[in-house]
Amino acid sequence: MNATDKIADSFSDAEARIARTRRRLPKFSVQHTTLARLSRHINKLSQERANLALRPFALNMVSYNTLMMLYGTEGHRLSPSQLADASGEKRTNITRICDELCAKGLVERVAGVDDRRSVVVSLSSSGLALIEQLQPVMTQLLGDLYGDFTIAELQELQRLLRKQVARLDRSLRAASSEPAT
Amino acid sequence: MNATDKIADSFSDAEARIARTRRRLPKFSVQHTTLARLSRHINKLSQERANLALRPFALNMVSYNTLMMLYGTEGHRLSPSQLADASGEKRTNITRICDELCAKGLVERVAGVDDRRSVVVSLSSSGLALIEQLQPVMTQLLGDLYGDFTIAELQELQRLLRKQVARLDRSLRAASSEPAT
DNA sequence: AATCAATAGTTCAGTTGTGAATTATTCATA
DNA sequence: TATGAATAATTCACAACTGAACTATTGATT
């Protein structure tokens, strides 16, 4: 493990420890652990990379993603709960993110009409303009990140990831309906 | 989109917005965006699921992972920098995590011998015992999360994820050697 | 119609993670 | 040998996220 290897692969330090762990814990699942670690590692790196591209626009992956969920909705409006579901962020985090986007003039909040408990969050014209300005930037970034894959590989990766989501949904449902341990 | 669909797939709200976005931004890459969002979604759910399993042991995924990197190292000891590399956490976060693990008596810190700037972090006997106690729990959890995949699928997923890491390494290297935008 | 359960969005307190700055130490260079 | 550059670990201030609690509102049940 020298500097050349380190440059070649940001995952190799983790990998060495996983391999060695197997020698001591015979039932340790190297394959599963490796996948879990790779997945997490990719997310850290991806977020870091995306945030670099978004920083000049005073956004990060989470705020961009939130804007895009509004953009992809009929009328560019959603309740905070719907926004949470679409973006994958927790509701309380959506409150914080919307506070920030509101302060930047990128979204607007109004009281819900049909349900007085609710709020409606919508894209402002500045928000809309920013998204369209960002489009080439993000298209290029994603092209960069996924550029080594063939079409077939992209499709296979998507199939596998969807399978994983379905399993996770089930696992979380099962785990949260269990009695407390 | 009704309650039944929601139960079936935690990703469908995001998916609908991605699809609709394409209609408005013709160059928008649905495939790449979907993959990026799936990947992030899986990580959120996985972390949530793992933390549920680890909570009874007063640990979470990050602290467990840190312990495991020590466990998988000859002599169960690493400098904080090496630990950061192995775990994928930033150095300052390693300081915080080690503070916590030290307070729990799971790791010990001593001054480095060869280099007076450095520290050596090692697993305590309690830390070692806890890892071995956790082994069946984590093996079962990972078996649960990856249980729907065939061996061939696991291997293909690993191949694809490694390809992605290699690309990300290159992309981040390129991005950080560019002049500031 | 009254009562209770569930819900929307937010607040609040705490947890988790990060980058810049710092100080002592080590390494590289002339 | 002296000087300057690079580095290890940490501190510090801040960013980002979370779960419990809360209040007003809506939905379900009797």
C-alpha cells in the first residue's frame, strides 16, 4: 500500500481491512460488507463532487434536488410533506431547506387553501431561472460521473439498485413494526 | 399515486418528478439522474436500517465502521489520518468519533512514537469484545439487505460500483486541480 | 354532535459532519 | 545548517440533519 495505490483507488484502505477481518471472523460477509461500503463511499464522493459544481450558485446537492422536485411537479408546487417524500429528506429538514431557499428568493410559501394545517411551497421565477441556468452544468456533471458506463451497464445498475430499494423498503417496514429491542 | 403505490415503492414520488422534468428540459438526463437519486436513496435507507440495529449497542453505522477498520488492521491500531482514509470519514470527524469511542472505553489513544505529531488509536479489549458480540447482528442485517440478490448479481453490482469509484476518484482529482471557478 | 385519533408543519434541543485555522513537528531544499 | 514547505491532529465555528414535542386542524368513530 503505497502512494501510487492510494492515488489509484480511494477504496483500497477500506478493502484491505475488510479482507483481513474475514480471516478473524469466519462468518463475516466480505461481499456484503464490501458492497455496503462501496455504496456509502460513492455517495460521499458524489456529493462532494456535485457540491463543488453547485457552490458557485450558492446551492448544494440537497437544495438543488429540492428545487428539482418542485420543477418536476405540475404547477411547480408541493406541500412540505410531499416535498419530503419526493426528495427523500425528512420533514424537519425540508422546513430548514425551504427556509433557506425562501431566504434566497428561490421558492415561495403560502398557506394551503384546502387544509388549514398545510403550506404550499412553489418555485419562484428566480428559482425557475436558476434551474434552467443550471441545466447544462448538471448535465455535464452527471455525464462526467456516469461516462464510463455503457448503456447496458447503466440499465443493469438501475435494475440492481431498484431491487435494493425494494428490499430496503421491506426491511424498514419489518423493522419498524417489531417490538422495541 | 395512492397509498398502495406509496407502500410499494419509496422512490416513486421522485421518479414521477424526474420523468416530468424530461418533458420540459429535453437534454435532461433521466437515466443519470435516476441512478444518482437511487444511489442516494439507498444510502439513506441503509443507514437508517443499520442504525436501528446498532442503537441497542449505543453505536451507529459510522462508529461501528470506525471500530471495524481498527479491527481489520494488524495490531488493531491506526493513526487518525489512516483511520480517516480507511473509514472514508474526514479527519476532523475522526477526531470527534474517536472522542466518543474513547469516552465509551472502546478505543484508546496514545502519542505516536516515531512521529511526535501523531497519535495512535487502538481498539480496547471492550471494543474487541463488542465487535465480536456484534458480529451475528451485522451479518444478519447485511444478509437481510442483500438477500434478494443472486451471487452473480452481487458480483455484477460490485463490478459496477468499483467502476463508479474509479471514475469518481478521477473526477474529483480533476475538479480539485482546476482553477477556482 | 361530541370525542378521540391522526396529521401538517414547525420548533427545539441535540447529533453529526465540515472546512479553515492553528501549533508543533517533520521533510525537502539550498 | 538554516530556511521554508508540508504535515498530523485538533480546535473552533458553522452547516446540516434528526427525533420528540407541540399546536391547530382534519378525519374517523360512536
